[in-house]
Amino acid sequence: MISGLIDLVRSRGFQADALRRRADTTSISFESGRLKAAAVSEQAGINLRVVKDGRVGIAGTTATGDAELESLADRAAASADLGEALALTFPRNAPHPPVVTFFDAVADVSLDALTDIGREVMGRLARDGVQVNVTIEREVAETEVANTAGAIGAYITTGLTVAADLTRIAGDDVLMVYDYYTGCGMPSATDLDALVASILTRLELALRVVPPPEGALPVVFTPQGLSAILLPVEQALSGKSVLQGISPLAGKKGQQAFDIRFSITDDPVVSGRPGSRPVDDEGVPSAALPLVAGGVVRNFVYDLETAARADHGAQSTGHGARGIFGKPHIGYSNLVVGVADGPPPGETRVFAGGLAAGISDGLVVDDLIGVGQGNVSGGAFSHPVALAYRIEKGEITGRVKDAAVAGNAYDLLQKIGGAGNDGRWLSSRWSPSLLLEGVSVARR
Amino acid sequence: MRDRLSDALRRSPAQYTEIRVERTWASQVSFRGPRLETATASEDQGGFVRVLNPGCGWGIAAFTSLEQLPAMVVRAHELSRAVRLDEPITLAAVPPTESDVVPDLDGDVRGVSLAEKKRLIEGYNGLMLGVSGGIVDTQAVYRDEITEYWYVNSEGVALHELRPEITLSGTATARHDGTIEKGLESIGLRRGWKSAAGHEKGFRDVAERAVQLLDAPSVAGGTYPVVLDPELAGVFIHEAFGHLSEADFVYENPQAREMMTLGRRFGRPVLTVGDNGAAAGLRGTLPFDDEGTPTQDTVLIKEGVLVGRLHSRETAARMGERPTGNARAISFRHPPIVRMTNTYIANGKGTFDDLIGDIKLGVYACGAFGGQTMLENFSFTAAYGRMIRDGKPAELVKDVVLAGNLFQTLDRIERIAGDFRWNQMGGGCGKGGQFPLPVTEGAPHVRIEEALVGGDVAA
């Protein structure tokens, strides 16, 4: 299918690469305790990039019939006529590592079986005065990538997501708690237990509202709450940020920038995760890449274009991601955030990873409002809490409202107070809870 | 196409069937700094089928291969039959309508070359780059789109529309040592090529402001009388109140219904809020929503009292109210859900000067970098601010973040000026995985008696 398109553009004398993706999804949604809808979606599309006279052009389409491929190539050529000159080199064919992305049990699952999972989760979460919504989505996606230098790749992924949210309104107090399971395979009984326990634990701890603490305090960021801390670091480790001169980590490769126990690895070959794949969307074989190890900056991630633009001989690290429309860009696969001497994940996950025990006065941050707003790149953040809990004398004593946390991610990650035993995947990021010291907590 | 759709409807075994088909031609040109990032043209097409059967739930199918339409109607029917409901889903009645709307495209963007589009946005980008005193990076994006849209349902609605859209955006980044400031321009219009010209001043202004902000102090955190400019007031009412007035938030939840009981006082008599999908010429404007319900002006808060909410046919039937034409989908990939269109705070009286005349010390918060609400809590980042001193706007300040509780803040809106304007911005609204939905917000200057302002939550 895609090789025909590559042949077509090659015959016009262009270099090119292309991605074809087809995704079939089946989803069911339970609203307020009852199954309301079942849906299927079948979508396919092609993204084409050509190099014509040394200039790069892009075009995308969801009209994938043979007749439309000519017009796709025409549009890509017209785009290249305006494009800037760039010495883009497409990779040759190379072996891809084995990666497990496909599970028969997911591909073959029946609507009834999905409904049974939904009913079970629904039933276990049902509470008086609480609205429960559950959605389950199954996806089977085929990806094909090829270029005129001979690289080809094709793989099929399955995906299954069970998401549940719970809303409790009492007067003008609105509490929302949600969590989800996602993976390439079916959730095990343990996965569903963990999902239910995660939501119910956070609901029960939230029923009591306590006044927020104030001052520079120890704060436990749950895997979910960590997003505000990790976002600037994820941005800074992108080769594009380096190229644009906005990465605070630029020029620090090989230097200690974080706590000596802190590490981040991008791992596309881990088994059965949403970001797992044998080859990236530009035909570069997948490999795990340490980004931060022992607190030292090891690598930045690159796609083909950013590598070609970087003036220091950078190579693509296999982090090209592309949709049907628009041009390929840098994207992480699965990010694994670790702390060297952190405890192994416990049999059953404890909320906040057991880190509250050693804290006399502090906070657990599970969700913040406005993450990503404002100047992310410098590492400074300041957010009202969406869901946070007070720690007093080693115990989580209740939910705090009307509080805000602030700090600088780079400063806070210099000294990690501890890692929880609750390490888990949250979509395509794995991390435990982290205890960070001296976070500004203010009442408002 | 009309015949194919009628044929598919006729063959549908389901009790209720609706079909949407969309074809979209889009092009985008973007610059990063002086460099062209992309110049692309894309084509997107697909269909959406949703059916309902007695005693059953929704069956839905979305697809990109239009030849699959008849098969997808059957799939949707089977899915609906698989969802057994004790309590049936009912839809509020909507009159049958046939409508063919081909608006003045205001210069069909499909007849303009990519090269011309590139020249236009390159010009705006150049104005930002040309501002002296510290602009280190820019981003400028031109995007246009024309969607040909068909909608039919088994209750006699048949629509055909052409929907044009054009958006221009600019980000100017200024830097001096470790200080980085940004200026944002954003224009979104349901119009065509002719409306893309003439925006030079906006692009230049945001770049100049980014440079000025380098030397501006952060606002000192604290509680102040706060005046919102029309842009920020519009974003505020959309985010902080608009989402709560979407009936899918309340219709299945008795506690939420209680919180949002019609007749409840939400503000003082100066405050009137509404959503008007039929307002002429705005980005959130359409003749019908994605269930074939005509759009309308729906008053949500009248003189401080909750009087209405936004509905789909399903939420309206469930709550015994009337559909308001607010069931919208961002594309054929998604089902329609309850969304806003053009949301506004209605005009008050007097001028901006009248509004601030008796404020000894306050904050004038302008523009919006972003905002998020978690139901009753919100946080908004203004693009910039000015202190108000002795009744007059004074020095420029930055890091103006407003955070608070919705109910308290609405109740503290004490005065509203008579200088209403719609803010024709780009971007869009996100909900339920559907982003960006074209919407518009409008407001006059609004004065809040007291609000917490902080760039820094000093501990």
C-alpha cells in the first residue's frame, strides 16, 4: 500500500518518506451507572514528506484511494516549492528490535466482554451521592512507514483503556476523582483492583476537608501530580528546545543537573505499553535511550529534521512522531522516571507510596490546575491545587482546598527526599511518587 | 451526496438515525523565528452515523472511507441493539428543516496559492521580528479551512453548509538575560481570505509588549479590586461559568442539579450572561448545531439569577427543558456533546474610566495566556496587567494570575461597563477529548470587588 506511494514519488524524482496509519476502535460508555452508548471508529490516513530540489514539503490526507495518491504527491511537491532548503537524510533499512505490541486477547475481545468489565468497575465504584462514569476503549492500529532510501517498517498495536471518574457534589463543593488503566493487553484482575482502589482511596481521604498548611514544606507528588515537575524537564530534553536556545539543559550533557539518584529513560521497546513500537514514525529503529542517569544529562531526543538542523552532527534518536496532518515532530515513546535506591513497587499500591509516614507537616499533590500555562521552560511553576491532601504527623488527614503550590522544578529535583513504593504506569510514563522538600505552599 | 445520504437513511433499520459527512480542505503556513516551519495543504473527509432504538442506547460509527456508509449504518444499528437500557433515551423534538447554506466565503481560500498565504504570514512575522529591544524568537501561524458539511436525520432534517474558517496567531518571545516574556496575538474568524489582511498592528503590539514586560515588575501578590478587560472577562465567563451551564454536567446528577437550580442567585443584578450561537458573523456561529437544532441566544444568568442552561436534544428531554442548539462535535470523528458557541457577559453602563475612577489601588488585568477551571476553582493567567492608582491606569505589571472560587468571584462582580466587544480569537475550547472547537467570547470591562492576584505564591 505505502510502497506504491513511495514508488510514485520516486518516479517523480523526489526523495520521500511516508506513514500510513489505520486505527479501528470500539468503545463503550457508562454514564451515571448505566451503559449509554457503544461506538466504533475506522480511520485511515497517510502523511507524506518529500524532498524536492533539496526542499522539504509535507501533505496529509484521509482520502487514501489510489486516485487520491497523485493529488497527495502534488500537494507535497507544492509544499516543497515553498520549503526551506534542508539536508534531510532518510535512514536506510535496518533491523528492528522485537517489541510486544499486539495481544490477541484485545484484538478478539467481544463487546460483551468489554461490557462485563465496565459493569464490574461500575458496581465496585458505586456509592450513594456519587456519580460514576466509566468508558472502555479497545483499539487495533496498523502502522506502516517507508522511505525512498529503502527503510520499511510495519507493525500492529492493540490498546485497551478502562477509565473511570467519580463526581461528588455536596453543596458547592465539587470533588472529582479519576484514574485509568491503559495498556496493549487486557487488564488483569490485579489491574482492575488497583484502579478501583486508587479511586476509592482518594475519594475516602477527600471526604474530610482540612485547612491547608503554609510555608516551605515537604510535598509528595503522586505519579499524576508529578506532571507539573516533569513537564519542563521533558521539554528541556527535546533537541528542538536545544536548537531554539530555550533549553536550560542545553550544553549540560555529561553534567550533574539533578539528584544523583534521579534517572529518566525513554523506552520504546518495553513490552505492551501505549508508546511501544519497533520503529519510529520516520523509519528509525527503536532503542531505549537514557536521558538522565545518575542525575547526569546523557542525551537529548531528536527526530530527522531537528538532527539535520542541529549544527553539531546530531543523529535522530528514533523520536520522530507524526500524525496524518502536519509535519513529523519530536515525541517521546514511554518515559521511565526512576530513583536509584527507591523501594520496589509494593504488592498493593499505597496512595502516596508510603512517603507520608516520615512527614510531620506537609502535602500530597495529586492534581494541579493550569499545568502547562505560562513560562514552562524555566522550570518555575505556581498552581492552585485541584486535588491535594494534608499530611499531619505522618498521616494523611484530609483534603485541602484553596491552596496553591509553587517552586522551581530544577531546584526541587536537586534533592529528592524519597521515592514511593507506588511506581506505576500512567499512560506512557512510569514513575513512583516523589517526595520533594521545600515546596512553597500557600493558602488562598 | 444528498441522494447517498437519503438512501442510507431510508435503508436504516433503526428507529432514529442521523448521518453527518464532512469534507475539509485546510492549509497551514507557519514560521518559527525567521524560518519557515511548514507550508502544507491537507484533505480530510469522513462520516459519522448515530442511531437509537427503543429500549436501547446509542450506536455510533465514525469512518474515513465514505464507501463504507451503508455498512456503517448497519454497524451502528447493531451496536445500539447491544446496549440495553431500562430507562429509554428520549430526544426533545426539533422541527424538520431543509437548509442549504452557502455563505459568502469572503474570498475562497481554496483559490489562493500557498505562496500568497506564506507571504501574508511572513509579513506579520516580520513585524514581530522587527521590534527592537530583545525579541529572540517568534512563532506565526496562518491556518485556513473550508468544510463542506452534510447532515441528515430520520426526522426530516437535511442540511448542507459550507463552513469557512481562518485563524492567525503570533507569539513573540523577548529575552533579556534570564528573563523571558511573551506576547500573544490570536485572531479567529468564520470568514475567508479577504479577512486575513490588515492585522499588522496586533502583531506589532504584542511583540512591543513582550519587550516592555522584560522591565516590568511582577505584580505584588495580594487581594485587590480587579478590573478585567473584555478579552479576559470573556475567557473568564467561558471557563468559570460556561462549562457549569452545560446540561450534560448536571442532567444525570441530582446534586449537580441542585447546585445549578434555575432561580438560584449567582451574582448581583448587574450580571447577565448568555450564549448566542446565532450572533452574526462570529466563529462560534452556525445556523444549526450537529443535531439539526437551530441555534439561538440562550440567557444563562439574568440580572444575577440563573435562568437557563445549554442543551442537546437528549439533555433537554431528560430535564424537561427545550433544546438550545448547543450539541456540537469538532468533526465527524466525534459525537455531538453539549458545548458553548459565542458566550458573553452582557453590556452594562458607563465607560472604562467610570469603572476605575474610585479605585485607589487595584489591578487592571488584560488579555489571557491561559485559564483552567476545575469546576468551582479556577486559575487564569493574564497576558499583562496595569496597576490602577488613584482611579487611573498606572505602571505595567506582569505575572498576573487570578485564582479563586467561582461562586465567590461571580458574586463579587460589582460593576460592568458599557463597552462590550466580541473577541475574535483563534484557538478553541476543549472538552471530552474534543479540541479545538471554534467558539467566541465577548464581554465589556468588568470590575470585581475583590480578587486574589498573585504571580508568586510567596510562602
